[in-house]
Amino acid sequence: MNVLARWNSQSLARQFLLIGGLVSMGAMILVGAFVVGLIETTVTRNSAAATALYVDSVIAPILPDMQTNQILDDTVTHALDETLGQGALGSRLISFRLWRSDGLILYSNDKRLMGKRFVVNDDLKTAFAGRMVANFNQIDDVESEAERASGKPLLEIYNPVLQPWSGKVVAVSEFYEIADEFQHSLDEARLRSWLAVALFTMAFFLVLSAIVFRGSRTIDHQRRDLTQRVRELSDLLAQNKTLHTRVQRASQRAAALNESYLRRIGADLHDGPAQLMAFAALRLDSDILIDPAVPGNTREREVMAIKDSVEEAMREIRNICNGLVLPHIEAADLPEILQWAVKAHEFQTGSRVELSMSSAPLQLEPPAKICIYRFVQEALNNAFRHGGGINQRVTETLRDECVIIDVADSGPGFDPKAVSRANIGLAGLRDRVESLGGRFTIETSGRGTQVRMSLNINIMEQA
């Protein structure tokens, strides 16, 4: 398994280089051996045919009618001795035999073999069938001990002797030619054949290797791109899972938060306007307004007190309504939204807020605009209530496709661990921001508090 895993881990180019190299080497050896063998057979046959034709042209006039004379007389034997022992044939042929179809040697330059009978081998049978046989350095016949002992490269030729007028094979001449030049030519042909096969195989393998390497680089590049895309998709899935978890958490707490908002509104109405209206109602039932004996200026002061109480109740009701009703922010841009939230807080509290904004244009969806407005509104209210409104600051920046809003003050700070999870202000802000895929953080110390929200534009669009 380790070897297979290691092999699969290699690139396609390396796998092809190894397997393709072995296959190409094997193919080169097989093709080379086949081509060289074919060339050897062809060259041997052509060279033997030329020699046989020459020998036949010299020997044929000497031989008698072999169909009527089954043996050679002394005159023919002497003529053959002289012809084969001198001249061109004497230097080229190391031995010569004339065979009869029954395996009898009619003539041989080795006189010990004349008149002996041997088993007819396959080469003789082929020659008596009318086909020439040529072998190079394959001397394995029983009667060829002298040729084997010579140690020279020999071309063995079996050539059929034909009757001139009928073309019938009447005998077979066997002779051995000294083949020094033939061996040199054959070695040169072998070398050239192997070089040609090797060069062709190498060129073919190099061309295929170039194509495979190019394809392998393309596949590796696409594999890296696919791995990168899979990694990016995995990151997006993880982000979506986190976002889904945040949305679920926000949805689960939505009902409880809405109920808490309603209780806070009810508490604000009960503790503020309701108390003032109750005070005005009680004063309306007092005897001061209906008793004629009460001086006029006293009744006038009582009426003014009731009027002030009613006006104060109406003013608090308006303030509560202003906190609940959003301005028309759908068509507004981010700077306008921040300016409205800051001005509304300054008007209601009489405090001063420093506003700093980036100059980069930005298009936001309505849910993001509402989230930013409520975040600034609630964060400034907390800074005024719990931080005394000291050095209140709102900062907007754009960084790495993220909108970052910071609301800070220089108040005494607080302990975040001491804040209850049920606190609807901070909990509401956190859930608003996280429901859009954003991040909500609080940093506080004795030198002040900073509340930050960050919305990623791309994730916010998906949300």
C-alpha cells in the first residue's frame, strides 16, 4: 500500500517518464531485434545468391548429366579439384561438397568425405526442393567438423543443381565462403539499424514526453486552482455556517428582545408621562380650582403647574416616539445616516458628539442602514447614560471591504462581565450586527469605552 500510495502521489509526468521509458526501451529492443534480424536475413540471402550464382556458373559446365550419371568419374573429379583449388574460387571457398538426394557425397575437396552417406538434414531437403539455403556462422552439421575448427566467419550455402533442359534438381552443391568482408558489412548494417531504431524511438519518446509534460503542467495548474477553489468554498461554507448559527441565535432571541423592548417602553411611559399625567389629574380634582374662596392668583399658579405637567408629559412622549420611529433612510447614503443619528442624540441630550467619516462612496442595503443607525443611536445613549456623555465620538472607516463604525467616550467604563445577558441594549446591538454577518466588540477601561461594529459588504449582500 505504501508503494502504491507513493506511486499515486507522483505527478503524471514522472509516472509517464518511468513507465514510458521502460515501455519505449522494451519496444526499441523488440523492434531493433526484428529489424536487425530481417536485415541479416535479407543481406545473407542476397550475398549468398550472388555467390551461388557465381559458383554455379563456374561448376555447371564441368558437371556431367547428373540424372543419368549418379557418380562422378575421375576426370570430373580432377577438373573440380583444379577449378576449386585455384583462382577466385580457391581464395573464397574453404570447402565444397556435391550431394546426391539420398545423402551421398559425390564430391568434396576433403577426400575423406567422398562416397560417405549422411542423414539428409533440413537444409538439404530445402535445397533439393529447389530453394537456396544460406546460413552465416551456423555450422552444426556432423560432416562440418573441419569448417567449425577453422575459426573463420563462414557463409554456408546450399544451392540446388538444376538439369539445364528440364529444370529438375539433380544434386545440391554445399560450399562455405570465407565471409570477412560480409561480416564487416553485416556488423555495419546492424550498427546502423540499431542507431536508426534508437534515434527514432528516442525522438518519438521525447515528443510524447514534451506533450505529456505540457499536459501534466496544465493538469497540475488546474489541480492547484481547483484546490484553491475548494479551499475558498470551504471557507465560505464555514462562514455561512457561522452566519447561520448567528441568524438562528438572533431569531431565537428576537421574541424575547421584542418583549423586553415593549416592557422598557411601558416602563418609560409609566415612569415618565403616566406619572406626570396622574399628577395633573390629581391637581385637577383639588379644591383649589373649584373653591371660590381661594384667591385668583393661587388658582392661576395651580393651573400653570397642571399645564407644565401636561407639557412635560407630552415632551417625554415625543422623545420616546422619536427614539422608536426611524427617519426615511432608504434613499439616504451612509454619511447622512450618521449625521441624522448624531444630530438626534445631540438634540435630545444637549451633549456634543464628534463625527469623523471616510470619503469613500459606499452603497448599502436598507437592512445595513437600519442596523448602523440603531447601533449609533443605542451606543450614544449608553455613552450618555453610563459614561456621562464625556468626549463622545463616532468614527466611520472603510477597510478591506468592511464598514467599521466606532462609538467611543471617555467615561469611567464598566465591567463587561457584570452586564447581564438579558440587557436589551447590548444584546440587541450584538444580534442586529451578527444577523447581517458582522462582528460586534466592546473595549472598556477606566479611560473610556469603545463599541465597534464591522460589516463585510460581500457577506452582507449574501445575507
